[in-house]
Amino acid sequence: MKRDIFQAIADPTRRAILVLIAAHAMTPNALAEHFDISRQATSKHIQILNECELLEQEKDGREIYYQLKIEKMKEVDVWLEQFRKIWESRYSQLDDLLSKLKSENNEQ
């Protein structure tokens, strides 16, 4: 079963892993140190992120370093865009209302 990016970001631990590896590549052991879960649980999260094609692996000797495939996050950005437009519209309406209330308050 192929997983999608939304399954990857559904879990808070996986979101935290993405934040960590967005800054710089890390080994599974280095990632595991940041969480209060077992090394095996961390590996399972890494496996899911890998299945969702969010990670790039780079071998350096016996170590494997994982880094974020930032271009893959574009799928989330595209999906969120529809909501961003709604939020902007609502904020604009709120700005208009606040301006109107402020104007009415100044007239009194």
C-alpha cells in the first residue's frame, strides 16, 4: 500500500522529525534522541516518511543520513492554498468591520 504525504504529516512525531531534518540531515539515532520513544518506534516513523517519499537517504560509511525532500511538501502547500484564500477573505472582512467600527466610534 502506497502512503500519501497527508498520512505522513498526520502524526505529531513525524511532523517533528520533518522539522528536525529540514534544518540538516540526521541519522536515525540522532533523530531518536529528540523523542521519548524507542529507537524502533523512531525507525517506524522514518519508514513511513520514506514510503511517503518525503526523505532522501545519503550513506556516509555505515551511517545513513536522512534529509527532507522539500519539493514533496509542495503537495501540502497546494492543498492548503484553497483554505488560505478563505482565511484571507475572512481577515479582509474582519479588517473592514474593524475599520467601520472605528470610524463610527470616532464620529461619536
